[in-house]
Amino acid sequence: MWPARRSTLGFPGPMTSGRGLTLAVNQPRSPSTRSNRVLVLDASQKRVTEIDAASNTVIGATTVAMSGTPTSISVDPATNNILVAATSKSPSPGAAAGSVAVINSDTKVLEAVRDISVAPRLVVPDQHGGRSALVSADATQLVDSSYKILATLPGGVSAAFSVRSDNVAVLSPSGPDSVLNFAGLSAPDPLKLSGAPRALTALPDGGYLVLVDLGGRGRVSRITRDGSVFASTEVAVTAGDLIYEATTNRFTVANNGRLDTAQMPDQVATTQTAPPSQNVNASPSPSTPPSATPETSTPPAATNSPNVLAQARVLSAGVYNLALPGGIEPQFVAASGTRLWLIDQSNNVSSFDMNNGDLSNIGPLRKGATVSYWVAGGSYAYAVDASNGEINVVNTAKGRVEGGFATNVLSPVSAVAVGIDGRLWIGLRNASYLFVFDPITHRMDSLDLAGTRVSALTVDSLGRLFYADDARGTVGTFDPRTLRLNELPFARNGVTTSMLVDATSTLWIGTSTGEIYSVRGGEAKLTVRLQRPVRGFAPDQSGRAWYLAPLPTGLAGYAYAPADGSQAPRSVSGPVQSLNFSPIGRAFLADPRGGFYMSIEGGR
């Protein structure tokens, strides 16, 4: 069982060398900082040159006073400092094999040179800050901000931190082929790949892109966050740095001044000569509740239905009715990316693409399953029975129901949330514990909250859990990486019905008596008073929080609006089960009678 620590709460891509020249892009930390810069490392002259990417002019140059041979340059996203790695010449036994120079990106002053015990090919900072991976052929060291070694991983040619979890991946040679090794709380098994390892980069969805050399031709593979090959495509180049551009969904291989760009692979891969070895029957740890046992076998294949958007019927200006075919009546709806995952009146699961209107049948949950909570995130969706904690798992990446798992929790479930790594977090009504279920290993671990009772849960973009404790009148956070609990007193009327952390890291809290609060910097502010229960929150395409609530007594239907009260509510006249937004600005409200209301809120 994990220990918990409590304190006072205050809410709040590297490139390798080619012909002696190495590049890194210095992204601004906020709109107020300067525009993007390109940093060029001349290894032979030990000089870093800064270039304005917009005007293509040299801004300045800094000589790096460090011994050895520079090998790479990168930018620490937490501090914006420039990091230059170097290897020592013929180090004696016990001496430093390399070093990392830290340059202040504003003053261009060399702040420190840190000796390290490996000969670094790359320094890869964690996008979330606080950690870096020092990659060498012999070993990869995971270090903190002071370069204290946290873990030693296999050596390799490249590494990348997952954007959506605390996992780190290391790309290493394995004979003539490659292996992708993972480390972290929810790390999958190593993934074997055909071809010699060349480059690795992280993707926004928590997965990775990998470049290998197949002996004269290159292959770029898209790897999911759970460690499987989703798709592959062949490219003409066999070496270079791998760069992903999110705005165009394309990748570039940069090598010796040459840039080769191609479309991100988006078809399921069928050619993979060294498939991953997945262990999904791992035994639970001593602190794990009774092991979860799957109750279904072969999942049904997804089938497609007619386009739902094509059948839209206008109700009023900007509001449409979308009827679902086949008598589907959505009782539970959860969003993940562009898709809504539905459970209908017969406990059958479907998925609906909010962008193109495609509806796919996934298949039924375990026979007799009771659904109290339905949440989705990452590559999984979970249906949870509040009375006994049974979890029905749907693999959303593969479009299949994976089974029901008995957990025998200590108390009825009071709240659930999906972490950025795809694991399911569970709070209990009458017991001071948090549980976390891993959909890959089927393990469930527990955390003693030292008296805290969880009434509601949500997760922010950094993976921190925000919770409400109505019994003790507090709200707080739990960080899975540090195992630290932070709390502050928070008095409100009624009970907490919903929580959400928006794109500005503001916590929104809705209550059964209709109050909506924003919590930021340790202070709570009442923004809206509805005098009727807040049924839920949802982020729109910009990350702004919207609420869903019934219309006032005597009126049938539901209202929805920004939680900050900046916009007048919109309403629909029928019952509503959920509110979700598509990435292009459409609001979807599930009608349990057999469809959706759709409105256009700043999108298409």
C-alpha cells in the first residue's frame, strides 16, 4: 500500500549531431516571450548559434566552455535553459565519461557544467519538467533537476518521455533489430521491432514515433501508449532526427541538412515481424485486492452504421437533432478524442465520431453488468458498478470489449476518473482509500489517504488527481508521481456533484444546490448560482469549462453554458444524459430517448 504525504495546498526534443552541426528548436514558454528560435550547435567550435526562425537571421552566438566532444543540444521546457551534452576523451576508470552544460537562454551565460558517469549521446528533458534522460550506448540514466540519478535504464540511441503519463521509452539495438524499453508506473512490456534503431520522438496522445533502418529503406512506426504498433509507413531515408508536427499531422526526418517529410501513419499496421510480448495476466502485488478475473473471451468486432450527421434535423438556429439508428438509446456517454463512447439501454457499447458522424457497434458488456459510472481516456473506457466495484473494460484503441473484472472493494464506489496514462482511479464512499486499476496487467493497487473520504474526482493535464471530501469540507490534490496529498478547507452548500480542471489549471466545482465555484491560487470564487443541481462539466475545444444543469422548476429540458458566467445559457427542451464537445467546436448532448442534440459553439 502506498504511503501518502500531506501538506498545505496552493492550486495553481533534442537532436543529434550531423557533420558537427546540431539543431534544436527553442519554443516560447508563453505568448509574452520571444518568438521561436533555432539553436545550432557547432561541435567542432563548441559554439551555440541562435537564429530567428521568422527572419532567418543570426541573433547571437555563445561559446561553450566544456571539455570533451559535444554530441547534442536540447532545450529544457521547464526552465527554457539550453542543454549541451558532451563526451569525454578516454576517461580514466572512475572518472566522468561525459558532461552536460547548462546555458541560460535569456542571458546566454554558462550557468553550470555537470559531470556525469555515462557518455551521453542525447539529453532528453521531460516535457512536464523535473527529469531528464541521459542516453548513452551503455546505459540511460534518468536524473532529476539536480542530476541526481533516479533510475538506470538500458542504453540506446534515443529516448522520449510520454506526454500523457510518467512513462519513458528508450530505443535500443537488439542484435540486427531494435527494442523499445519502457519504464514508469504503467510501463508496458518491451516492444521488439525489425530493423536497426535510428530515432524516437513522443506524440501528443502519449504514444511515440520510431524510425528504424531496414537495410536500405526506413520505416516509421506509430506506437500507442500501451506499447503496441498502431501503424507503420516506409520512407526513403534510413537515419536522422525524427520530428512530429501536430498542426499538420506530419513527421519529418532531418539528416545533414536534408528534410524528408511524410504523412503520419494512420492505418493499422499489418507488417511487423517482431511483435510485442504482452503480459496481461500479471499477478497482483501484496497490497492488491483479490485478483480481477475476466468474464468474457473473444470480443466482438466493431461494425459500422450509417452516417449520423447526414441525418441531422434543424431544431432552431444552430441547434440540431441527431437520431441514432437501430433503436440505440444512450444511457451513458463518455468522450475520448473525437469519439463519444455510448452504453445503450441493453448495455451494448457503440462509438460515435463527432467529426464525421460514423457510428460503430463495439459489442455488449458482460451479461448482467450494472453500470454506475462510465468514463473514458487514453485507450480505454470503463464501466464501474458502484456497489461492488466490478469494472467492465473497453479497449477504445482496438474497438473491443475486454471483459468484466471483479475487484471486491472495501466500500461502495463514490467517484472514478481516468488518469493521463489510461489507468482508472477509484474513490470509496466509506473508506479512506484510493484504488488504481491497470487495464493492461489487470492489477489494482491501493493508497491510504489518512482519513480523507473522496466524494468526487477529476484529473488535470499533468496527471494530478483533484478530489473533494464533503465529509471533512476540503478539496485537494494527489500527485501519483510524488505520492503527495495537498488540501485546503472549502465550505459549500449541498454536496459536490462534479469537478473539472480547465486549460488554465483552474478547478471548477459544481454542487447539488447549484453553486459553481472556481478554485485557483488557494482561493475559491462563486461564479454562478443556479438553484438547481449541476449535473456535470465538460471542456470545450479551447479547454474552457461548461456546465450542464436542468432548467428551472416547471420547465422541461436542460441548460448549458460556460462555468465562468461569461455567456448566456443555451437550452434544449428534452432530457439530457451528458454534455461533450468535439475538437472542432460542436456541443453534443445525449438524449436518452435515442439521439443527440448538437449545437455549434464557435466551431463547424
